[in-house]
Amino acid sequence: MSEPFVAVKDLRKDFNGQKAVDGVSFTIDKGECFGLLGPNGAGKTTTIRMLATVLAPDGGDAAIGGFSIKNQADKVREIIGVCPQDLALYEEMSAVDNLIFFGKMAGLSGKEAREQAAANLRLMELSDRGKDKIQKYSGGMKRRVNLAIALMGHPQLLFLDEPTVGIDPQSRNKIFETIQNLQKQGITVLYTTHYMEEADHLCKRVAIIDGGQVIAMDSPYELKKKIGNPDTVTLEHVFLNLTGRSLRD
Amino acid sequence: MKNALAIALREIKSYLQDRGDLAFSLLLPVVTFALIYGAFGGQNLFHGTANIVNEDNGPFAQSLLNTLEHNNSLTVKILKASDAEAKLGRSDIIQLMVIPADFSSKLAAGQPAQITFKQRGNGGQEGQIVYSIENAAISDLNMGFQVQAVVSQALDGTGISTSVIFNTVQQAVATEKTSPSVSIREDLTGSLPDPVGQFLPGIITMYVLFSITIGARAFAEEKRKGTLERLLTTRITPGQLFTGKFLAGMGRGFVQTVILLVLSYAVFHIFTPLSFLEVIGLSLVFAAAGGAVGMLIASVARTPDSANWIAVFFTMGTVMLGGTFFTLTKGTVIYTLSRFSINTYANQAFKALVARSGSFTDVGVPFIILAGVTVFALLISRRLFSAVSGQR
């Protein structure tokens, strides 16, 4: 059996004494789309921030493509792409300029960045609006640019942190299609979302995280089977069953 | 370095694409320059206003007013007593001369008369000069009366009429004014200190300090946009990010200063080609110091607003302590504090180069201090950035 592309082991992070991530462990195979699900404040984004080398973990470690996030962060950053939960764009610049800039930051030459920017805009069906400033874009278009930027530099692992929040069905569908195409190309995806049907549809396996700990991890089908008939039970039922119905603000 | 330049270029591109920001920041030096030209471009001589309340309207009061009106450095403004007091109270005017109602009658009767001179505080530079001119006119008038009294006393009992004595003395005084017994020969050495040269250093330092505010917002703006975290997941190193942000902040402050200097060079001709290059070089080093201090603020500021306020507070402090607006007296506490203001060293150096036509060798110490501040502030800000944000 081949080594997992991502191996997270006992990852921990405290903020002012509060455990945000408390011993999270999981693995992701190369080319797999892995879902990280959980209510607000469960620790999903903190986990992604540590894996993306933005935050230093207080304990544990993770290997991405064989590189430690603690000791080989520079190497990790060479093979990842991040699509953050909040839009991270320069609104005063055009989409193509945003893509070229982040492409250069991802290690591409000027020529490569321009070529890949054009390709990614085509992929997101934004070629005709590429020279418009981002501030003129709709929410769905901005989300697509946000994803297009994450793809600059040909990452091997893509972090998609709630990439479809607040957008129209057409843009969401476009993002789904893109993720499925990426999987076909062998790109590994770590996906977080509050939309359970998205995870059910896209992810081969999901981990449900609450209170900073993984409370369940399996394929959506197996998780559904544990609480009833997998053809009638939804992943949302599983989620509510495991995390409870109390509000998390 | 390639990544750092890409960061700086992106900042500059954003700046150039924001037309409002661009127009404002590039027009500002042009407007400042126009104001300097308006203030100093036409004339260098002093000109002030003598505010006078004339409650007398007699011949001696009129004689005094005539003397003042003939002075080319003064504009005589006659005010009503009530208006004048109100204006002085509101600081609309800063000095006032009051000729009392009995002024001429007392002098005609051979009695002493008194003119009142009022001013707010020390009257400022203009008030003091106007006072000197008025005082000189009063002294001339006084001299006439004193001479007349002495001559009248000496000729008492000789049968010469008072009117003959008065007319003769007045003629003698008038002759003394036009052909004085003791004259002054003017021996000019060089030209008058150029007001543009005197004020330009302060204005330059103000412009360069824009680097602080621009630099201070560097990370807070990226945090607000969410792009800071995204950048930190790319191959760019924190050092490259710092360098890029520093270059962008420094560059914008420097460009504005260069516009001001080029206009000053072209219109006022206060530079030689060499001194112009020296001032440009000094501006670059000062902009670097300002940009580095801006990065220091950027490293601890959590929001663009807090970055702005810290930068404004720092800029105001450094300008006040730096001797831009007023000269600091040696030995005072504020003078000691001024040694910690980068503006102090920049002002010293700019004054040496612009106002005193010095060369680069005259500004070695301030130059080294500003360069040292740049390096020190960049090193500290880099450490603070990691410590405060908890990021790499």
C-alpha cells in the first residue's frame, strides 16, 4: 500500500489556554478529495491554517508530500494551494493581475504566470471579464477567482475552505466541476464545508470534527450506514446525530 | 529579491490604478509648491500692517500717521477703538497702536503725551517689526520736541518768537532725516537668506514622513483583505514580504518628495545639479528611515485604523520634536527629547544642504543616524511581526 499524501498526527493548537485543535489525526491519499466537516468553532479552519503553514502547531505534526509542516514548511508551501474561506483578493486590481501576481508568488516566471492566469480564467469561464477590476465582480465571480488563484503554480494539494459560501447555483456548479476535474488530474483536495450534500457528492471520505477532535471518519456511505439506511439517511442526519442540535455561534 | 520587487510593484500598480489616490498624492506636492511660490515667489521684503486707533485727529497725530504711511514696509489701517479691541481679543490682529484724544493738545501745551501700544503675546515676528518701525517714527517726533524745548530754553529772553524757533527746528529735523549727520554705509555680503531655502527643508521632511503612514498600513491592509495569510502560504519568505512592503512605502513618499524638489529646482533655482542630487540622495535615506518606522508600526497594528492613528501620533510627535515648526533651545527637556526624533537629523541635514548650500560631507552624522534607524527599525519590526501575529 502506498504512503498517504497527507498524514496528520496528533495535531494540537491552543489559543489563550483554549484548545482549538486537540489531537487531530487523519490521512489523505494522493488524488483523494477529503472532507473536513464540523460546526462553527470546531477547529476546521485552525487545522487548515496549520497544515498550510500559516500557524505553527503547539503539538503533533503533519507530513504533506513527505515534508513536515514543522521542519520543512518551505517545501510544503511549494506543493500547496489555498482557497481561503474569506475572499483573499486585491479588489482594486483586475482578475488577471491578481492571478499573475499570486502565480509569481507561487514560483512561476512572468511568462508562465501569464499563461496559467489565462488558462485558469478560461477554466472558470471568466476570460471575457479578466481585465475588469475585482470590485466590479459578483459574489460568485469573486469565489471563482478565489479558487483560480489557489490553482496557480500547479499545487499537488489544494485546501478548499468553504469555497461555495453565499454564491449562486451556477457558480457553485462550476466550482464542483472544477474540483472533480482536478481530482481526475490527481490533485489531492482537503475540503471543508457546511453544505453536507457537497461533501457527500465530492468527498471520498470525510472526518467530522467537534471541540477540536475528530469524532467520526469514514466514507459518507459508511457513516450514513451507521445510523440507518444509507439510501434514505443524509450526511446532514449523521452530522446532527454526532454533533447535536444545539446552536454553535 | 525578485519576489520583494513583485510585492513592491503590485503595491505601486494598485496605487497607480486608484485614480483618486494617485491624483491626490501627486497633486499635493504641486499644490504645496504653488503655495510656496505664492508666498515667496514675488518678493522677499518685509511688509506688515500697522493697526492704529486715532482718537486725537490733531496735527501731531496726523504728522505721525503721515510718517508711518510713507514707510514702504507698512500698510496703515485706521480702526475704531471698539472694533480694534474686539479684533485684538479675537486674535484677528496681533498688535495695535492707540493715539489718545489729548495727544496733540498736550504736545502743543508743552506737556508730555503717551501713545499706547497693545499686542497679543510677544506680537510675533510681524508685530515686533511693526512695533520697531512705529517706535522709530515716535522717536523722530520726540526728538523734534526735545530739540525745540532745549532751543527755546536757550533762546529765552533773546526776543526771537516761538514760531520762528518752531519752524527753524522743524526744518533742521527734516534736513537731518534726509541728510543725516551720521549715515550708514551698506556693505552687502552675498544675498539675503532665501525664504524658500529656509522653509523648504521643513516641507520636504513633512512629505517624506508620508512614508510612515503608508508603511504603517502595509500589513493591516493585507490582513483586512485576507491576502496576508494567502501570501504566507506561497513561496514568498517573510523577509521578501517585508522588503517589498518597505520598498513600496518608501517609494511613494520618495516620489512625492522628488516632485516637490524638481519643481523647486526648476522655478526657484535654489540648487546646483550636484546639490540637487545630494538632496535627492538624502531624501531617499530619510524616506527609508520613515518607511522602516512605518514597518515598525505595521508590525504591531491590528487594523488599518489603528495603523493610521499610531502613524499620525508618531508623525506629529516627530515633527514637533524635530524643529520643523519652531527652534528648540539647548538644555531644555524638549531639546533632549528631540534627539530621538528622526526629523531632527533630517532637518539638520536638509538645512545644511538647502539653506546653507552645504555638501554631502557636511551631513555625514545625520546621514549615518538615519541609515542606522532604517536598519534597526527593519530588524525590530521583523521580529515584532512574528511575535505579535503568531505567524511565520
